[in-house]
Amino acid sequence: MLFSTITTALLFAASATAAALPRPAKPQYAPARNLNKIAKLFPQSALQAPGDLDLKYVVLGIGTQNYTCGSDESAAPGTTGAFATLYDIGTKLNDEAYAKWKIPSITPLALSLYEVAPGLVDMSLRLQGYEHITGHHFFADVEGANTPTFAFDKLSTPFPMTQVAKISNVSAPSYACPGKNGLPAVDWLYLQHKTGITQGGINTVYRVETAGGNKPATCKGMPATWEVKYAAQCKYTRNTHAARIVH
């Protein structure tokens, strides 16, 4: 009995000590460093070509475009920006034999599932091997302006982040997936860092392969605030000669 009691006490002490010991940190996910293969598949449009920019990340953003309306129903809706979760798709696509054909299909499928139930799109992406969430897109105040911000806050710190301004835009191609409201997909955008934060070597963003997210021409019949679900692929690039690369 004494032996049993001592053994139990020792086992309990060992368990307590083990529980108190720090556990090894879970390794941070790291996207592929070289996306040269998928860079050759950059979608064609009237936007300025990437030129000497290196493709650093390709992500799928899934979220909402956020709009506002006042009392004037003839006025165009305003916006408070957007919010999206960013999934790394570039790492896997870079080694996919059929990437050229898969790229245009990822966004419309994601939006279709997201409009049914958010859980479905997450499940679908995981089954396809795009399970890694790398960060978020949102708007933040920069010197009094509502500024598009892309933060890879799920990667190792100091995580890549850039705050950008629109340089140019073009209408989404005719094949782009419309939203549930029947309106065409939001524009494709070319964005660059001008003010605010830029770190981690990203200073240029292309929003392409869009689906959904658009607003009506006027506020007629619209509430004071509302959201429109959308999906888009974002290509993050860096200039190899830029002095503002800080990480």
C-alpha cells in the first residue's frame, strides 16, 4: 500500500512537472519563396503589366465589399471599404500542371459556395489543398484617409504588410462571375504603396479574377449600410530595386 501511494505521488508529480514545461512552438506556415512558374500565368488585362516586379504571393481573398447610402436615393452608394480573409493559393498552384486552367475557376467556385454558406468554401479550399490562411484585407485610417490594407498577420512576425492607393482600374472581363445580386464582378485593380506602412517586401498589389462584390448605380431601395459578398485573387509583388523593402 505504501509503495502504491508513493508511486502514485511520484507519477502525479511527474505529470504536473510535464504540464508545466513549455511546449515546442508550432512551426509557422511559410508560403513558397519562388513563384516563377505561376508568374508566367499572370492574367492579361489593360492594367499596367508587372514589368520588373517579382511575384511574391498569390492569395484568394473571400469576404465582403461594404457600402453605404444616405437619404438621396438618386445618389451613388458610398463605401466603407472591404474585408476579406486571404488564403494562400500560389504555393500549390505554382507546382500544378493544370494551373493555367484552374486559376480562372477558383474564384467563381469560392464565391458560389460562400454565398450558400461560409463553411462550405473553407471546406472546399481545404480539400483542394488551399487550407492555409495567411492574413486579412481591410481598410484602416492613414492620415485621415480610408486606406486599403493587406496584412499577412498569420505569418511569422514581423509579418508582411502594405497599405496602398489605387493607381488604375479596369472593368472585370465579361466571363467574370457576377454576384448573387446579378451585378457584374467588381473591377480589377492595380494598387501601390504611397503612404502608411509597408514591410516584408511587398509594395504593389494586383486584384484580379474577381467575382461578385458590386453595388447598384444608385441608392434607390437600398438600406443605410449593407454588404456584398465577393472573391478575388490578389497578386502581391515587390520591386527588386526598391529601397523601401524593409524586411
